[in-house]
Amino acid sequence: MTAEEKLIRAIGDVKDSYVRLATAYERPSIIKAQGGEFREVTGERLPEPEHPWLRPVLTGGALAAVLALVVALGFMWGLNGKEPDITPYEPPVSVTETTGVTTDTPPVTEPDQFPQELHDYVIRSENFGDSISGEAYLRIVFGDYYDNNGVISVVPETGRVEVVGAKTDKVWSTARFVTRDTPTGEITLDRDIVIKIADYDLPMLGAIICVPIEGEDSYCTTIYQTDDYREYIDYEPNWFYTIKSPDEIRFEEDVFGFVVHGNEHIGMGFRARKYDDNTPYEWLYRGEPYKEGMHLRFDSFISNPDRKLLEHYDPDVEPFAFAPEYVCWEIEEIYYDRTSEGVFAFDNSWIRLKNSDEASAAFSEFRTENDYNRFSADGSFNIISQVLDDGKLLIYAGLPGNGVFTVSVFVYDGETLRQFPDLFLHLTDTLESIECDGVNRLKYYDYLAGDCDIMLDFNTLTYRAWLENENETALALLAEYAGTDDYALPLDPESTNLIYNGEAFVQGNRSYYTGDIYSVTDGTVQTVDWIPGQNMYIDILDGNGNLWTYANCGSIANVYEGMEVKAGDKISSNWAGGVQIRFNSPVEPPELTEPAVDYDMTGVELEGTPFDSGELNELSVDSYIERFIGWETEWSEKSGQENRIVNTGLFIDSLGVPGLKELYYRAFALDYILATDNIPDLDCYKNSGAVVKKPHPLEPDYIRPFASTGISYESFRNAYLESFTEDMALSLLNNFDFFLKYGDEVYIVEVTRGGDLGRVHEEYELVKQTDDEIVFRKTQFRVEVGASDLTYHPELRDTYERTYTTFKFVKEDGAWKVAYAPEYYW
Amino acid sequence: MDDKKIIELYFARSETAVTETDRKYGDKCRRTAYNILRNMQDSEECANDTYMKLWSVIPPQEPNPLYAFIMRIVRNIALDRVKRYSAMKRGGEVYDAAYDELAECVPSKENVNETVESAELTGKIEKFLGTLPREKRRMFLMRYWSFMTVPEIARRLGVGESKVKVTLMRTREKLKAYLEKEGIEL
């Protein structure tokens, strides 16, 4: 066995908690819809939809066009379990449903003559179910990557089918809506609806959404078709939606289709890419109805952009472990028989779940054990309750799946039942493993975050989650509790200057999908950061020294570092996470001291002979800047890529401030020196061969070698103070990772900073310019690291990931200094 | 089903034990194997081999926690398989890359004075990992325990790929220095 294999095997045997850490694989993205609205995932804000419930379904401006389709709308089959009545469409002229009702034949458009005007196909939906009356919208959304066309909807006022902006270069042959009852197409949307695919020769992919006017319920379907395959997917109130990521497919958070049911988001299509060749695919999911015995079926279909069916995954694969998270239990009714002592008696009590069928929703059996009361019906899910000290009833409702419970929490005071709307616990153990102190504090072991400690506020139905210790996963979990599934939290104090002492809580304010987030406090924006492929987060420091982090903020256009905000200020111009995580400890800015002068040299070992102070050179970066700009230019010319440094310099030049571009170049060079092995490239560099071995101040067990540079520390320090504000200079000089002062000399660690390999284009935006302050923002457009094509294609603009960085220059004592520049993204 | 009941099924020699194991941990098994092998069919086979191994060792063993026990088994089975494939020049690119990276951690000969057993080496590595900040520890484990790619790690942790690369590089440097300091020969 080689030494490397020994290491690999030894790493494999590390303790259990490390195994768990190592195998906390990425979850598929979970997107929940609320109020029938949709989440835009990336990119710029999409055009406002015509109706609030019908947001554009493709992201990044890359929306759908119809590839050509014919849809026949059939309809409901009976309640509860009847198979859908699907009659394959037989072109060309008329369709007879199995009920024997012959419908009118709508006009048939010829290939390449897809009409832009409205169709006069009549579909009225005057009766939308037995509990809802009124007309219904029926909108069918199809999509591909490149435009926002291809929306068909039924205009409720007229009952006409509306075709919006469909492509004309695609064949739209025989759009047909078939209804069962009347030749006019009047439909009665009872409890079920069947969307039929009547096209026979063209592929189609999309989602169909039916939403009643002022209704309380909706019906959805997602459909898919290729030349040789037809599929329909229907959603009913009790249908589940699960997703599973086949491992060959890399999952991307580009949603192109949505299916909603009421407030639940139960279907969607995603973009995906193959790992091996990066080929884009579209991927559609469907749900399956809840069945007895906790049976979740899963199915997905993958197609490439031309909609050819590529793979059809086994519909009977195991449900994904997190599938229960899609199940939002809602208790519809509750009845408790309360004794005179204020304690609930359960002999005649029952709970009915809103999202369950009748058979499993009514709980008539229970047991009382260890202060918990378990309700059980068919054994497929669990509800337990606990009487609190004040007589209130705390209820946990959970659905086990793959060993994981997702638990909703309710409180019942004898009169009103309320749910903590944003609180979902994740357990691998039984519900009884949740410990409540009888008042308002829950403790349990979370399968992601470990020990969790949550305090409930019964008045506001919000909660705080305390952490035993600082724990990245736990913080991510908190974000999840608060309504986001993205982990774009500033978790690394080293990289974000975020200070927290392990006590944090999430403000239970799930306002995502609302389109905006608002500052909850007066304060100053400390950090605006964009994580490529994910989302933006914002840190706001309030006047009391508390740092508020807004995670999962999407793409925010109007926020920048240093921006002053007031409580209630709208700080987003795009869809937003609205997740406010307040780190409940005063933020103590890092104490900036003169690092090298007071640098503790305890434990330093010196090998070799250092220079005398008289032999040291002054730091000079001028020749280095010249060479670096030359390299950048040469590389740009060879590769065809844009030149980030020169671009920025040109932009700064355009601001008309003499010397500012040179300052930028100098500051860039200095910051780059600190983190790279570029010092040996400086003309002033010379090496005596001496090596200083020093324990890292933050990691005393790690001894790292620093090499002689022959450069005077004093000149090194002064160079930073000349280019940066004192705060930023000292912040950089405090970075013990890269250098130290020994005697009067600078010693460096040789490390190499990762290259910026995914950038294809940059744009600049001036945020503020006064006589003594300049703030601008740079937007970098990126492709995946490793992509072969790094040239910018304007037509693909909306598909690029974007990185936003902010630069700030201020004038101090008459001289411009760099006050802020982002690490890595100069 | 909780782990205790699954183990009881193994002890009872009930084939349901395998079904329940797959139901609860099948995804993780396949994913762990896939990270190493990058092939779905092989990953499925590894998962099945894992269940056979469990069947043969339980009883008498009664692992607790079962999860980590299973993960180690599937990892080792996948490693055995990828080793064969590497010899056949078939697949295993991610593994090979991680293998090459770990070569940087192998202590120099002049700095070592003892050859350690695997368990002792594991102990040293655990101790080393314990000195790391959580995020760095996690990156290291994701890369060298789970063989996730750098982009996968970056995405999972919500950081840039550059940061992952730099952090891993520094961690490897530290591990090498640490092992040398401990005087370990591999």
C-alpha cells in the first residue's frame, strides 16, 4: 500500500462525527412557494407577470418558448382514485372523449404560422369545484432557455385561450382544447383535472397551472412529451412532490417551470447539467399522491433542450431522504376534551389534518406515555402532544421518511390552534426525543445541526434557536428554519469579520417570494457579498453593535457596503430571502494594532543568517505593477478574455480623478503580494536563505516556515499605509497567514492564490462620487470554473453567474486611499 | 425505522434488514460510492456489496452508530473498486486527483522516525483535524473522506472555489508539517 493509500484509508477511519460531517451531502434545492407566487432564482428581475400568481417561470431572462405543442384539455375523472381518462389525440380534426361528447374542432394552424393573436377557443370554467365558484384561470406555460414566449392562458372574462408571444419559428400545429361536457369547452373543474397532451409529433415540456379567481384551491399539472412518449402529470390536493438528483446530473437552481397547489409548491422543472460533458438538460419532476403506508413515488424526466427524452428514471426508486420536507402539515380541526383541572383529556379528542385524506386524517387512537400523547391512525405519521405548565397544549406533527422526521409545531390553548409557520424540526429519532421544559423551550437533536435549543414565543409564533456552540451546519439550519434552503451565510469569521460567540438566533420572518426585503434596524451595511451560483447576503451593523445578516437575498441591485439604512428601508430590488439572522452578541470590531511591532515571537526558530538592517532593501512595486499589467494585457490578447485589471483602471480613469488609477494599481499589487508568492518577483527582493519557523497565532500547533525577503518591514508597512486607509492597511497587515516581521525584515510564506478562472466579462457602476469619496461597483459575469470558453457572448448574458464587488476610495489628509476592496475580486 | 430496530432485524436474520437499511441509508451509500467511482452502476453495486457485508458481520457485531459504520464500509468497498479501475485506467479521476493531492501530505523521509499503524495514523489525523477550524475541517473531510470535487464542496459550503482550493492546499501543508512534527513515516 502506498503512503497516499495509507492516508486515504486512515482518513476513512476517523471518528463517527467526522464521518457524518464528511457525508453531509448536498441536498437538492428545495423551493417552497407561498401564496401561489414563484421564486425567481437567479439573474435580473424578470418582467412583471400579468397576474401576480403567474410569475415568469424561467430564470435569468431565459424563459420559455413553445417548441410546438398541442394540448387537449380533458378533464376530471372521478374522485379518489379513479384513473384518469386519457384518450390519445387522433389528428387531425376532432376528438371524441370517452364520454362520447364531441367537441368543436378549433382552427388548425399550419406549421410556421403560429398565430400571435388570441385564439377563440372557448374554455370557461365557471364552476371550480364543489366548494369554489367562479371562473378559473388556466394557464399553460412552456419553456425553453432563450425567451419569454410561449404562454397560453385562458382569459377568464372571455373564456378565450390566450396565446402570448409564442414563437413563430416553431411548428404549432393543432392547438386544441378538449372538454368533456360541452362542445363550447365549458369545463367544470371539480376535484380533479386532467391535462391531456394531444399533440403527436412535437415535444413539449412545461407546467400547467390552474388557479381559481379568489379561490382557495388550485390544480396543477406538469406535462412532458416527446415524439415517442407522452406523459401527463397531475396534482391533486394530496399529491406529494419529491425530487431526487440522479448522480449523473448536476443540479442547477434554474427553475423553468412551477406547479403550485394552494400555498404549496408541489412541482417544478429544473435545469440540470451533465457532469461529464456539461450538456444542459431540463428536468421535470412530478409528484405522486400520498398513499397508505407512507409510500412516496418518485419520477423524473430528463430532456435536453431540444426536448428529446433522454432518460426516464425508475419511478419506483426510493424517495429522497428529505422528501417529507415538502409535506406541510396543517391541522384543520382539533377537538380536545378538557378537564376541570386544566389538563386535557384525550378520550374524545381528535385532530384532522388538512392535507391528508379522510381516512388518515382523523385520529381516533392514542396513547399517553411519559407526558406525551401520541395520536395514530394508519401508522404512517405521528402526532404527539405535551401539556405545558400553563395548560396549553404543544403539538408536534411529523412524517417519518427514510428515517427522518420533519416536524411541525402547533400550540393549542383550548380555543385556538395555531402553528409556528416557519418552524420545522428535523429528527432522526422519535418525536418523543423533543424535550420541552414545560414552558416554552425545546431541546432536541437535529440530524444536521446536532443539539438544538429553541425557545418559542407563543404570542408572535416566532422562535429563537440557540446553538450550543458555533456550528456552521447549525447556522445553515437556522437559515433553513427561517425559510431558506441556501447556506449562503457568513459562517467564517476569518473571511467575513463576522464575530459571534455561538449564540445566534433567527428572526422568524420568512418573507421570501415577496420580492423585497426590508431592513429591520437602523444601521450601516457592512458586507454585500455574492456567492457565485448561490445568493447574496448582506450584513448590517446596527447602532447597538449587533450584526444582522440577511441571507439568501438573491440578486440585490441597490445595496452597497457603507450604505446607511434605516429600519423599514427597502434594501432589495429583486426577489429576496428576507431571512434575518441576528447574531446576538455585540460585534466587536477587530482590534487593529501594529502587528509586527508587537508581534509575539515566542516560539520562533530561526534557521540561517538574517540580513542586517543595513542590508535591507526598500519595498518597491513599481516595476512589478508594470510587469503585471503587461502580463494581464498579454494574456488578454492571447486568450481573448477581457482584462480585469486594465478594465478597472480604465473605468477609474473615466472618473476624472488624477492619480486614482495608479493608486488602484498600487493597492492591487500590494494586496496581491500579501497572499501570493509574488514577492520574489519584485526587484527589491533578495533572500539570505534564512527561514523563520513560527507557530500561527490562531493555530499554535501548526509551525509554518517564513522565508527571508531582504525587504525592510518599515518600507513594507509604509507602502500599505500610503495606499490604503489605516484601517484597511492594518487589517491587511494583521493577516498573519502570509508574512511576519523578524528583526527589521519581512519574511513571507509562499502560497499561491487560486486563479480567477471563471470570469468572462465585467461591468462597472458608479455608486457615489464626491470630492472625498468614490464608491463603485463591479459586476463580473462568470461561467463555471473549468469551462473551455471564457469569452463573453452578449447573447448569453442572462445565463452567466454574476459576482458583485464594491470598491471604495476616500480622501484622507488630501490624499486618496483605498478604503475597501474585496479580497479575491480585484 | 431506527437503527436499533434495523440491527435487531439483522440479528433475527430477517431479510427485511437489508430492505430497511437500503431504505434508510441507500441514498447515502450510493452517493458515497459515486463520489469515488463516478459511475451509477458501480455505485449501486457498491451499495449492494455493503449490504452483503453488513449481513455477514451483524451479528456478531452490533455497530453503534450504524450510519458511520455503513459509510465506512461503502467507502472502503468503493476504494477497493476504484483501485482496480485505476490499474485498468478506467475511471476514478476524482479519486486520482485526491490521491495526488494527498501525496503532498506525505512526510519527508528525513523527518520521520517511526512507521505507524493505521489506527495510530487515524488517531493522529483526528487530532490534527481537531485543531482545524470547522469549515476547514469540513472541507478536508469532504475532499478526502468523501472525494467530493472542489466545485461540489464550494457549492455545498457556499464559498468560492478559489477559497476551497487555497484552504485545502494550506490544510495539506499543515498536515504534512504536523505528521513530520510527529515523526511519522507512512
